[in-house]
Amino acid sequence: MLDNMKKRYWFFMFSVLLMSFIADETMIKENGSFVINTTELGKDVEGYQGTTPLKVYIKSDKVEKIEFLKSTETPKYYVKVKKALQDKWNGKKVKEAKTMQVDVVTGATFSSEAVIENVRRALDYYQSHKK
């Protein structure tokens, strides 16, 4: 009976470990780039009307692009934020991109600040989890 319990315990522990690897899609590798999804990383980062999740693409330790994911922000203002901020970090080394001083968009301050914070969190996550 004890052997059976040990087997169940180890099977359970293996399953939990396996699920943690499968479930964590915060950073994946795609076409040679690391892609960091801030949906979970930034779930507490609020813009004007909600969260502002992003995908941050990094290749060779440089930011390739920022992709804006579905958001509940006011479309009229969020379009301005996208236009102003989407390319700000492109081509920058991660270390430099993390310390950049990025201006917010007038009239969309909360949304801009949320996007900037999500980018910073993605870059921090990349640096601490890259292999």
C-alpha cells in the first residue's frame, strides 16, 4: 500500500510540474524571437478603462516590435497611444529599452502609462527568464 501511495504522489508531482510548463505561455519562442505576452504579467496594470496587454518581440537581445492585444480602452484614444508608442522601443537593446524615458500621449495619459509599464514588465521578464 505504501508503494502505491508513493507512486501516486510522484505522479501527482510530475503532473503539477508538467502543467506549470505547459500553462506558462508568458514567454514563448517563435521564429527565432522571444515573444513575451503581458496578459498575466500586467493584469494589475490599469489604463483608463482596463488592462492594456501587449506582446513584446525580442530577437538577439533587441526589441523587434510591440503588438497591442485586445483592450477595453476607449478606441479613439487608444489608437493615438498605438501610433505614438508602438515603435518607440523597436531596434533598442533590452537594457537600453528598459531605461528609456518615454513621454505619454496627451489626452491618453493613463493608457500610455499602462502601455509603458507593460513594456517594462515584459523586458524585465525576458531578462530574468531568457536562456
